[in-house]
Amino acid sequence: MTSYSYRQSSATSSFGGLGGGSVRFGPGVAFRAPSMHGGSGGRGVSVSSSRFVSSSSSGGYGGGYGGVLAASDGLLAGNEKLTMQNLNDRLASYLDKVRALEAANGELEVKIRDWYQKQGPGPSRDYSHYYTTIQDLRDKILGATIENSRIVLQIDNARLAADDFRTKFETEQALRMSVEADINGLRRVLDELTLARTDLEMQIEGLKEELAYLKKNHEEEISVLRGQVGGQVSVEVDSAPGTDLAKILSDMRSQYEVMAEQNRKDAEAWFTSRTEELNREVAGHTEQLQISRSEVTDLRRTLQGLEIELQSQLSMKAALEDTLAETEARFGAQLAHIRD
């Protein structure tokens, strides 16, 4: 900071102060001129006045600098003139320094403007190729998202298909168990029919033996009767006609033969009808057994096919899950790289 000061003196006239202030002169009046502070470029300027005594009139003017106004040249003494001249010289020196400071201030403003121009934002850079890369990466991310959604949809479809196959498998397994239970019941029925057939065959054999025995017994009785008739002596007696034994025997034989034939026919008819009935039952059960066996075979084949398809779907599901995990890891790494 530069300081300018005025020393104490006496005057008989008036003069203006610096910085727009005023100075009053009067007899026996002491005063201090107002101070002036200013600066440019970080430096300060201060002008202060000293006390002096005046014995005359007063006056003043402003405008940023001071001058000396005298009523007449004769009123000023020698020391007072020197003082005023000194003040004028000081004012001129001050004005020169102000001009120098203004010039320095202008130079500093030019330097500041140049510095801001140098430190300001430069020409805009071309980021178009980055935008292209970002758009490509966005397209890839969108495609990966769509592919991920498609894979998730396929996994859901495979899961639903696996659940459907599992339900079908459980249904077929329950049906298989029901068919196996029916087959076991039919086997018991077949065993019972086999035992009944064996019993009927034994009864038929017994009836055949009984029929043969009856035939043999009948033939023996006929032979005995014939021998008795043939061994009698023919004696003619003039008497009333007696009983015709030959006719009686013939009638008895005819009756026995009819009865035996009827019994044979009845036995044969019963045997035939029973055999046909058993054959029909056996044939029906055999056909039902064959149908059941065919159904069991078809169910086993269907079960094997479903198991194979289930394993295939599970393998495809595992492969899709591995692909999904790999895709998520790859795009996660790419996204992390892009963010970095």
C-alpha cells in the first residue's frame, strides 16, 4: 500500500479535497482532509491529509482529485505556495500512478481473459464411435434378454411337460397295478376252472365206467335169459294158453335197452353241454387273459417310452439350465466390463 500525507500548515485560502471531499479554511480552524483509498491489481493506494490552520474563507470541489483554489495570488504567502505546489506535484504523481495502475489492471484483465480462454473447455470430441459401440452392446443385451426369456419359457414348458408326464406315469402305474390285480384274480379264477374241469372229467370218466358196467350187466342178463329160454323143453299140452315168457323177456330187454339208451343219451348230452359250457368259459377267460396280457404288454411298452421321454426331457432341461447359467455369466461379465 502507498500512503500520501499532508503536513500541518496554516493557510488563508481554500482548496478542494481528493475523492470528492471538501476542505474548509477559516481563521483558527483546524481540519483533516478526507482519506482516499483505492487499488488495482491487488495493491492499495491511500491519501491522507495533515492538519493545518487557515485564516481565510473556505471552498472545495470533487471529481477524484484535488486542486488549489486561491482568491488571489497576493493572498498566498511563500510557504503556502510551496505547500500547494507540493500538493499539486503529489496529485500529479498520484494521477500518474493511477494511470499506471489502470494500465496494469488492463494488462491483468487481458492475461486473465487469455488464461480463461486457455483453461476453458476445448473443442468437443467425437464420441460417435462410442455411441455405435454402446448401441451394439445394447442390442446384444436386448437379444440376450430375449434369448434368456425364450430359454426360461422353454424350461417352464419342459417343467410342465415333465409334470404332465409324471402325472401320466402315475396314472399308468396305477392302471398297471389295477390290471395286475385283475390278472391275479383271473389266475385264481383260471385255477378254479381248471379244478372244476378236472372234476368234471373225473365225473365223465365215472359215468363212462358206469355206462360200460350197465351195458355189460345188461348183456349178461340177456345171455342168462336166452339160455334159460333155449334150455326149456317144448311140451304141448292141451290146455289154456299160458304166459309168453319170450315176449315178456323181449319187452323187458326192449325197456332196458331204451332206458340204457336214454341214460346214455342223457349222460352224453349232459357231458356235451357241460363240456361246451366249460370250454366257452375257459375260452372266454383265456381270451380275457390274452387281452389282459396284451394290455399289460402295451402298458409296459408305454411305460418304457414315457420313462425314456422323461429322461430325455430331464436331460434337455439340464442342458438348457447349463446354457442359461453360461449365458447369464457371459453377459454379466460383459456388463461388468462395460460398467468398468
